[in-house]
Amino acid sequence: MSTPTLSDPQPSTTVAAPPFPDRVPWTAVAVFVILACGLAWLVALPLWLDGSGLANPLAALLLPVMMFTPGIAALFVMLAVQRPRPRSIPEYLGLWPLRPLKRTLWMTVFGLLGSALLVMVGVFLAAALGLVQLDLVTFSGFAQVLQDANPAGSPSSIPVGLIVLLQLLTIPVAAIFNGLFALGEEIGWRGWLLPSLRPLGTWPALLISGAVWGFWHSPVILLGYNFAQPNLLGVALMIGGCMFYGVLIGWLRLRTGSVWPAVFAHGAFNAAAGFLFLVAVDGTAADPVALGPLGWVAWIVMAAVIAVLALTGQFRIQPALQRRAPR
């Protein structure tokens, strides 16, 4: 499918919408980044004030709320800052219409299953590198987790292997549920920021939007979230991981013109993040810097997928983000 351009011949009754904005709305980008990051710090502030950090009971509520701050920032800049304002906000963000529907649905399934596989392949690569031991027969690590959760109860009559299988089969369902929260992030990062930076070129737009996404996590990374590194190293690791993964789900956005494949891919990635604990040997001490879903082992897997997509020309196929408008 060719990418529409301004030079394509059009009927006299229509004018072609450019595939992307013709210039970066830098003022809107700056306001968006400041507002998204500022709101994230504001939401996370209670975790800092009492010194309890992620152990605060409010963390389970505040972290999902924080995921909506990029979407709020995007809507604000589109309505109050960006000029000219997009002709159709849902269309600019990739929310609607779903066109063509078949391509969008298949790429959503591809992103959902592919994101879960990224996490799983990363775990098996870590085992191949000797960084972790796996138990794919008795699932001793997960069995111990179940026992610790019910120390006074009788042993379950359901085999641990069956429970693990059920956990894996529910990942698509969990991805849909997680996608409801991921939507708040994706409206901001892949919905608004990525296409707004697209005039810089495909790769600068993907890498910059991924870096901003990683930096936005700073309020919780500096509390030890994800890498157990409450310092600048943790922030740098998060930026690196989000740049790698951001290229992949950013490709879904550019390849389809829709944000929904990225939304559910993001949800699936979060749903599969605990795969290591299902298959690790009992007593395994997992270093999140290497073995986390965004650890450096996962970077290797994502880099390989990115290389395949690049070598097969997938990043060059980018449909228009907006429909043709009446003259």
C-alpha cells in the first residue's frame, strides 16, 4: 500500500491531508512534556511525602492513575496550545476511524501476542546465558509462591502445571483489561507525541518519544520501581527500555495509523511481565536490571525484532494519519 503524499493526484472536489503534520509543533511538545511529567510527579507525591515509597497502600491506586497523565496532557495541548488545531482530534490521535478495520484488528492481535512473546523469549534467553535457572516440569518457584500464599491451608488438588497454563491463557484477557489503563499513556505517547514529532523523520520520532516516555516514569523509578535502582541508573535503564520497546509499539502506530494496536500491545506486555516467576526455580534471585521485562536481556530480543522489521522495510510503510478533507 503506497503512502499518500501531497503530490498524489486527487479529484477536484477533495484536498489530500498530509500523512503527518508538516512541522513539529514545538511549543505544544514542550507544554505536553512538562505537563505530563509534572502531573506524574503530582500523582506520585503521596508516595514521597511519608517516606514509605512503593510500600504505601495508596501505590496500588496511584500508579494506575499516573498512567492517565500523558493522555490528559495530550488533550490539553490539542485544545489549548497546538496551532493549527487538528481537524479531527480522534483521528489525529488514532482513536477513530478504524480504517481499514481488518488491518487494524490483525495488527492488534499481532501486537498483543508479540508483546507477550517478547517477555517470554527474554526469559529463555536469560536462561541460555546462564543468568537464571528454569523449572519447566514442577514449576518449583511458582509452587512455593502458592504455598506461601496459603500456609495454613491444604495443598491444592489442581496440578501446578495446570495453574501455570491457565495463567498463560489468561494473558490476552489481562491484556484487554490492562489496555484500559495503557490507553491513558498511549493517547499521549503514540497517539499524540509520536505523530507530532514525525516531521523529524521516522527514527528520530520513535527514539525521542520513547526517551520521553522512559523519563516520565522517574517519580516511581526513583522509588525503586522496575529495576530496584532508586537512582539515575534506574532512570537511564527505564529510558533505554522504553526506547527499545517504544520503537516496536511506535511501529504499530505508524504502520496502521491507529493507536489501538499499541494500546493492547502495551497491555499485553504488562500482563506478561511476571512470566519469569512462573517458570523460575525455587529460590531464584532475579536481578531486575538483567531479567526484568525491560532489562538488558530484553533489549537484545527487542533489538533483534527491530532489525528484522527494518531490514524488511516495515518502517517505510506508513499510511496517512488523517483522511482527505472536503475542499
